[in-house]
Amino acid sequence: MNGNANLYALLEAGFPVDRTAVAIETPERTYSWNEIGQISARIANLLQGLALPAGSRVAVQVEKSPEALMLYLACVRAGLVYLPLNTAYRESEVEYFLTDAEPAVVVCDSENLEWMQRLAKKTGAVQVYTLDANGSGSLTLAAASQDQAFETVQSLPDDLAAILYTSGTTGRSKGAMLSHLNLSSNAQVLHKYWGWRPDDVLLHMLPIFHVHGLFVASHGALLAGARMIWLPKLDIDQALHYLPQSTVLMGVPTYYVRLLNDARFTRELCRRMRLFISGSAPLLKETFDDFKARIGQPILERYGMSETIMLTSNPYDLDSGERLGGTVGQALPEVQVRVVDDKGAELAPGEIGNVQVRGPNVFSGYWRMPEKTREEFTADGWFRTGDVGQWGGGAVPANYLSIVGRSKDLIISGGFNIYPKEIELFIDDLPGVNESAVIGVAHPDFGEAVVAVVVPRPGVQLDTSAMLAAMKSGMANFKVPKQIHVIQQLPRNTMGKVQKNILRTQYS
Ligand code: AMP
């Protein structure tokens, strides 16, 4: 890379020539490309005025707003490390992150100012600002008197741009350190692979404290010079209102389930849409099929994580391959993906094993956890994703990856390895079943026992003994659940991931 490796320099090069054009539209107002440059410059000047040491962290726990995006861009421009925090975290949780990351600056919602100030003082921050959902707050006020021009600082490819804490359903949450190069390289790959165009309109409804909404979605639109319709969250009425003028939507699987549940969601409404992307959690094959039948387009499912940004994608260009429901597609250009056994030997298509990855997009390590970092990388530099998957298998071509689950969700019962996904797929196909989650719970004889938690379709009374009978005749006995629990809804986090840890505690 020549010149400045700062991510903002790359993004800015994609802004349109006409900087008065609309870059971000909310239901209340619009922001031009000029304003993105100017507002982020003002905040960058403000932060630079604090004369913080290089690599200082800016921890941000605020509601989604265009100003929050500009705060992110300002940190990048000023060479500071952006550290977004899930807005659902409460004081005791935020305390862990601030203690671990020791940010120099903290930005929070004015509602949380009191306890945030207390925590910030305890953990050594020099400044606390507020930023509310409507864009107002002490940050905006202080930035208003700053210069609207800012020369983006010179960054090296490996300089840190962001720390993303993993959702950490087991053990301590870890801060994934992402560099300007990690983010830039992935943004460029996705720009090309998904065919981003200046006349795209992205319907942005994802949270921006997570890799999906902050990096994948926002970088995509900014780098393309494409307009974003910016909504705080999924709101079906708003989504239906804005879909006719949109061309790209990124969502977690539940977004698609909820859209399909609404009869107003039609092919006609999506006439300008060229791309529906799903990720962050597995998309049910059934949702993929229903969507294609209703809307006439296959959802593009992709796979990635906080530590690596995007890794694989189903093809955008349908001439280069089909989009296959139930798979996460092919390795992205520049990204290497392999499936290995526990000894590290590469497995043949159809064999299930550990997914490992390598590439310019892969993070350098976990913040202040050198040992954990060493454990998660192989000697030759592959990152152990913790996901279990397979290439091909059955009718699936060998260059398509399927994710079977997280390795920590693997069940070992009576010495047999059991992949929950296999049993979940079987259960989901039984009559009256909406979805399911299969977990392992401690068992005195088997080590672990298989337990299924099943959600019926609306109005259906499930007959669990008939379900067990069907399973007994359709799969090896050691895989058949010892218990089936029927519940109305699976516990999910904001990114749509089923929280198996909660189920394990509940049914242990
Ligand atoms: P996060 O770091 O919160 O983005 O979580 C990353 C994890 O989400 C991955 O390691 C996978 O376990 C899971 N994940 C992301 N995308 C998919 C997908 N398309 N299918 C299945 N699992 C996914």
C-alpha cells in the first residue's frame, strides 16, 4: 500500500465527487458527504486537542446515530483506537471493559453519565463526553467550536484502529485488536466481491457496536460513495417504507424471518433491491427457501467474526456459482480457510473439523492476553476460529463451506462426538417444528447427554414421544436426545445468536 494506510484515507477516496449529495438519510434529516467530512473533522480536532498518547482507546457506549458513526470515523482519522460497547451492557459489565482497556476517553449516553463518570475516574480516563440518540450531548457541543477541516493522521498498516470485544458466552470477553490494514483489506475485498456501486442505497438497520453493522455495512457504503438509510434498529414498518428505494440490505437471520412474517413484504416492494445479505448467525435453510420463493432472489449468506471480519461468502455473481442455503459459501479473495482435525491435518471435503483462517483481514491478537493469543494461533500463523465446519458434503460442491457449530458446543456423549447442528436439522424437518437448539448437559454415565429444546410452529401442540420415535428410526441411538423441552422462543442475543449457555444452565 502506498501513501497513508489510515482506513479513513481509503474510505474517503470512495466518496463521490459531488460532496453535497446525501450520504446518510434518517427519518428526521439528511447528512451530505461534506458533513461526514466536517463533523468527523470537528470531533477529530477535539480529540487531538487532548494530546493523548498514540494508541489511546476511546470507549463508546451510545445509541446508534449518524453522529456516533462520525465519532468512529473521527477516532480513525485521529489515529485513536475505537472501542465500541454493546448498549445492552450495564454498569458492572462496562466496569470490566473499562478496567481491561483503560480508555483515555469515554463517550456515553447522558442517561448513564453518573455511573460512567465514576467508572471512568476509577480506570484513569481523562475525559468523559455524552452523545445521545438524537445526536446531541457534550461531545457535539464541544466539537461545534472546532475547525471543520482535519488532516487525517498518517497511519501504518499495522496500527490499531479498533478493539472489538467478543460477546464471550463462556469465560471472559476478549478484546480483538484490529488494524487499519485488517479493516481496509476486507473493505476492499467486499467492495469488489459484492459489486458495490455509487448508486447503491444501503438500508442500514444493524447496531454499530458490532463488526456486521460498523465495518461490513458502513464501510461498504462509504467506500462505494453510496447513500445509507440509517435506522436505529429493525422496525418492520420503517423497513417496508424504505425498501422500495433501497438496493442492499444487511441483516441477521431474524430480520429475514420477521420480514417474511409480514404479508406486506413482497417482490414488488423489493423491485430495486439487488442484494440481501445475511450473517452473524446461521440462516435456516427454510428461511432461505421461503425468501427465494416469495422475493425471487436468494439471500447471500456470508460468514465472519469480530477477530477476522469477513471470511467466506456465497457468490454474488450468480454466473460464478449458485448461492446455496445452509452453506456460508466460498473463501473470499485474499482469505485462506482450511478445515483440520484436532492434530492439524487438513480434512477432505465432507469431513467435519476445525475451521482455521489466515489473511490480511485476520486480527493480530487479543488485547493484553498474549497467552490466549498464542493459544488461538497455530505455529504457522493460522487463527483457530473455534467454529466447526466442513467443505462440501452431500450434494454441496467441495469449495463451499458449511458451519456446523462452535467447537465448545460439540457434545461428547459416551465417547462419541455429536454435532448439534446435525440433530437440529433433523428436528427442524419434523412436522410442526419451527426451530430447535441441541445442547449437551452433564450426565453421570455418558459424560454428556443430548438435550433438545424445540420451538413449535404457532398453534401447534408437539407430540414429543412421536418426535423421539422419528429420531430413533432416523439416526444413531447415541445421537437421540435424552430429553425434549418445548419452549416458545429460543434465547438470542442482539446479533441473533442462540445463547446456548443460557439453555445449558437452564436444563443442566
Ligand atoms: P461475532 O464475533 O459476534 O461476529 O461472532 C462470530 C461467530 O458467529 C462466528 O465465529 C460463527 O460462530 C458465527 N457466525 C457468523 N456468521 C455465521 C453464519 N453465516 N453461519 C453460522 N455462524 C455464523
